[in-house]
Amino acid sequence: MELGLLYSGGKDSTLAALLLEEFYDVTLLTAHFGISDDWKHARETADAAGFEFERLECDRAVAEDAVDRIREDGFPRNGIQLVHQHALERLAAREFDAIADGTRRDDRVPTVSRAQAQSLEDRHGVDYIAPLSGFGRSAVDRLVESRLDVIVGPSEEIDRADYEAELRTLLAEEDGPGAIAECFPDHDQTYVTKVR
């Protein structure tokens, strides 16, 4: 069976791919809005991990709406959630038997409710799978330590291909670099360099 996994090149989505590969032919897809070329970082990680990789072309207007929401809210949660829902819709519309993401049990954003998952499945005739939904961060970190080499650091310093990277770029283009610090709290990101 064919499965498309939303992929950032970070530890969660890479671990999700490793958990699913025994049961599915996994293709890693990075949502891309045409704002930056950050998707290349995910392709490098996908290649290193031995997975097929594709870009998932998404509607730039959704990224623009997300940045508007981030600006209005003063924080990224709702904007990132909007982008994740759009990316899942785009992924579900593709020719996969199942779709997945790397969301964990304790993620604040993005999240997928049972109702949203059921709606995706019913409308698109696919299975939605969240293989990390039963895992908290500490459990994921222990699994990652045994299988992945990971670079960890502040968001603005780590190469990655998550939604935040393009949203930050768009926000800086529109409002200047200082707007990023006003809307995005300091936090660490991960980038997988090797699968052992």
C-alpha cells in the first residue's frame, strides 16, 4: 500500500516514516508554497534515510492567510494549524492509500482532531495515520536517540523544511526581520542528518 507522509526533515516526521515503512511504501512529501527553497533540506534528509521524496505544492494564498493570522494573533499557533490542514487536504487528494504526519500526543500545534481525521478519510477515501499520536516528547526523544543523528538548535539557525520556515520568510518579506521575533517565540528545531 502507498502512503504519503508530510515531512519536514525533523526528528518527528523521520521517526514516523521509520515506524510506517514496514507496512507501507512510504513517500515523504514536503509542503511547499513557493516562498523559499527550504524544501531542499527535507529532500536531503529523505535521500539519506532512503525514502522517496516529493514536493507537495500548496496554495501560496493559504500561507499569506496564515501570516495574516499570525500577525493578528501575535503568535504562530493558529497560522501553522491553518497551513497543516491545507497540506493534509492536498495530500489526501493525491493517489495514496493512506496519509500520515509526525504529530505527537503532546504537540500544541499542529494537531488533528478525531473529527478532522474522520472527515479527511470519508471525503478522500484514504486512511489518516498519526503513528506518533500515542507518544510524548520524551518517548520520541528516546527512540530518536537510538536511530537518528540529529542537529538541534534555535529555529532561526536550523536548516529545515517545516511550515514555520516559509511563514517566517513571508512575514520578514512583508514586515521586516524584526516581525519574526515579535510573533514567533524562541524554540528549538531539529534536522536529521543520518539514519542508523
